[in-house]
Amino acid sequence: MTGAFKLARNLLAVNHLVKHFPIKRGMFSRVVGRVHAVDGISFEVQEGQTLGLVGESGCGKTTAGKTILKLIEPTAGTIRYNGQDITAYNRAQMKPYRQQMQIIFQDPFSSLNPRHSVGSIIASALEIHHLVEPSEKEDKIADLLRKVGLSATVMRRYPHEFSGGQRQRIGIARALAVNPRLVIGDEPVSALDVSIQAQILNLLEDLQDEMGLTYILIAHDLSVIRHIANKIAVMYLGRIVEMASREELYHNPLHPYTRALLSAVPIPDPERKRQRIILKGDVPSPINPPPGCHFHPRCPQRFEPCNQVTPKSKTVLEGHDVACLLYE
């Protein structure tokens, strides 16, 4: 298994992380409501491990990733990186951690500056952190490009000259330029063709083995995340509803939402049949989330306390946590 529990030490620990965005109206920008994007999530990621963060669009996955990196400031909770609480760190204090924590963006087209050459895009990270001498910069860029499967000759070309898969390789090279330990991939393959998705996932696995990287990979496609994650956390409307190892989650899903997600994953065997669970209704608005369990308006197994009591995450089986009143 790629990146499987090489060390028993937590590189990242997130505890009750909250991110609410205020809604302001009127001449005096009065706060009239809040978007509950991330609503108290907790998890740990061991060094060398890959955590998959999955859920429907709008559940708060991307906001969680950006908040962990402090690209946006958390509303509450704590973020501990390598044992250090970085939650309240300002921009200057975060600079050394920027080198160790990087992100691969979802859209390989908008994430690269079209006015800069490939070499200039990658060089900017090296220059900001003063990682190489000017005389060594070009050799370093060439090495990074070869590492992600591109020729060194492309460094003088511009982003519009590349395909989506090639652009994402450039984005990966930019993230790796500073020798990070933690990389958050914000749906890094969702904008790519299926055949290219496999190539990028294989590349990420190879780089993890070679460089000892720790990943948090955000995705809405459970069939994609299955091939690379050691541990998977399922999010719904800002909360983590289930978390377990990859094999445990796929073979023994406990939360009704997880079961519904897995029932939608295609099986590459025409002889095998799977009962599809169709959820009724739409995802509620994060501006006014339902009371109690956020999933209860769509849950086929809901019962009376679900609309009043907020379920707490509980370890039902070893290494398998679920937030559902069915198991309390």
C-alpha cells in the first residue's frame, strides 16, 4: 500500500475546526447570517499517510483544505502541524510553514498565470523561500519537471501551450519545488479525462514513495480516492459523518449517507448488481442547516431524535468512527 503508516507520529491534527462566513447587508454591512461551511471537524493525519476527504459538492471539503493551510482564517478550533499549534499564527509566522505545507489546485487552467513561462512559475516558489542560488535555479527547475514526467525543454513555454494533464503536472512541480511534507490536493484530477486521471494518481503515488509526502486528497468521486487513500473521511454539510480505513469504509459503510454515496459508484462488472440508494431532496443550504443531524431531512433511516439531537462521532469498530444516532 502506497504511503501506508510509515511512522506512527501525527504530522497534522485538526480539532473541532470551524469556518463560518458572515453574510453582510445594508449600508453599514450588518451581519445578517452566516454560511456554515465547516462546522466542527476533527481528524489526524500520520506522516506518510494519505487521507481522502470526500463528499458532495458544497459540503465544505475545499474550505476545510484552505483553512488547514490558513489560506483563509478559521473561525474556531485548532490546527496543529508537527506538534505546533499554528491556529493563531499571522502571515509572518506562517512563512516557514508555507514551505512545508503546499496545495495542488483543482483547475489546472486558472491556477497557472498565463503571462508567466513554466520556468518562471516554478522559480517563484524557489525565490520566495531562497532555496537555491541563482546559478542553480535552472537545474532545479529542470529536475522538478523531469520528476513530474515533463521534459526540461518546456520551461520556456507558456501554460496555454499545454493540455490539462500537462498543466496539472506543472502545478504539482510548483507544489514540490519547496520540498513540502504535507500536500493538499483539491480535487486534483476532477477536471481531467479518465485516462489522464489514472496517470496523475499514479504520479502522486510515485512521488509519495520517493519523497515521503503526506497527502490530504479532496474528492467527490469515491472510485478515484479508493486507489490512493489509506484513510477516508466522509463529509456532509460541513461535518465529518464517518471516518475509517479505506478497506473498512468500502466493505462496511455504517452511515446512511456513506452507503448512498457508495451505491452510486459504478461496478466494472455487468454480472454484478448493486442496489442504488436514491436520496430524496437536495442538500440543505449551509446558511440555514437543519437542526440536529444535518442529514436527517434526506435520511431513509431517520427517527424522531434525529431532528433534535446532534450526533457525536463515536468509535463503533476499531479505527471506524461514525456520527449517527443509529449507533448511540
